[in-house]
Amino acid sequence: SQKKFSGAKVALLGAPGVGKTAFAVRYITKRYIGDYDSNKEMLYTYKPREELTLEIMDTASLVSSEETEKHYRWGDGFVLMYSITDRQSFLDASAMKDSLLRVKGQDVPIIVVANKADLASVRLVSEEEGSSLAEQLDCPKYEISVADGYQAVSECMQELLIQLKKDFVK
Ligand code: GDP
């Protein structure tokens, strides 16, 4: 008989201020508060459905440290975030991609999330650059605004769950 996919650990990776806390809170509560206690590491437990328990780590975002490597080892799946208004956050995401691939290998369940699409008028990272980052991870990229709504956040997590489930039955 087939093993049931009953749980997974998801780590949110990205530079400070890109919206990781907003993303986690939006996914779990459907709400957007707008003012978050940034840069504190938080571990949430969330059951998107009865038979599935997710542990979601809102990491306190450093590109390269022992802590970060610990998060890489801890996670089954990853959300790699940057803000389209913050060029450095894109460079940080690219650097995290490299170190994550070293730790987890090319088949790691992951999605790239380019956040703050509502601020496109002050965009500093092009859609193409984001797509190229996702190509290097062989994963989907979503350009979203956590501020604008729940739907896009939910779609991102659905995709990650599909990848996690595939990885689980492998
Ligand atoms: P973290 O450090 O990655 O956890 O980032 P936060 O979730 O704390 O968000 C940093 C700031 O960006 C906060 O002031 C949020 O309100 C804001 N923010 C998060 N998501 C969005 C978004 O989609 N659009 C806009 N305009 N602001 C956002």
C-alpha cells in the first residue's frame, strides 16, 4: 500500500524585508496586517487539510551562515523570495540558490516568489531576471503581491505541495 503524505517542513528563504512573514501570515490566516515583527525566526504549524501538517519556518534571513545551512538541512521544501523593488534581495536569492543546491541537490522541491508586484512602478528586478533564476532551479516562478491578496499565495503553496508530494513518494 502507498505511504500517505502527511507532513512536510517548508522554509521561507530570502533577504530581510522581502515579505516572508507577510507570506506566512497570509497563507495561514488569509490576512495581511502590513506591519510585521521582522527578522525574528518563527516556526508555524499549519494544517491546510485534515491529514496534512506543515511546519513553516519564517527564517531570519542571512545569505550564508551556519544558521542558514541548518535551515537548508531542516527543510523538505523551500520558498525562495525576493522583492521586485529590492535589487540586493534578488542578488541574495541568487546566492542562496547556489548554497541551497549544494546542500540539497538539484531535485529539491522549491518555488521562486518575486514579491511586491503591486509596486511595479518602482521595479528594480525584471521579470526575465526572475525567470532565469527559476530556470536555474528548474522550478516555477510566481510574481505576486502578498499585500494584494490570498489567492496567489495559496497557488504558490499548492505548487510546492505538489512537488513535496512527488518527492515523498519517490
Ligand atoms: P520579511 O523580513 O521578509 O519577513 O518581510 P516582512 O513580511 O516583514 O515585510 C517587510 C515589509 O514589506 C513590511 O512592511 C510589509 O508590510 C511589506 N510587504 C510585504 N509584502 C508586501 C507586498 O506584497 N507589497 C508591498 N507593497 N509591501 C509588502
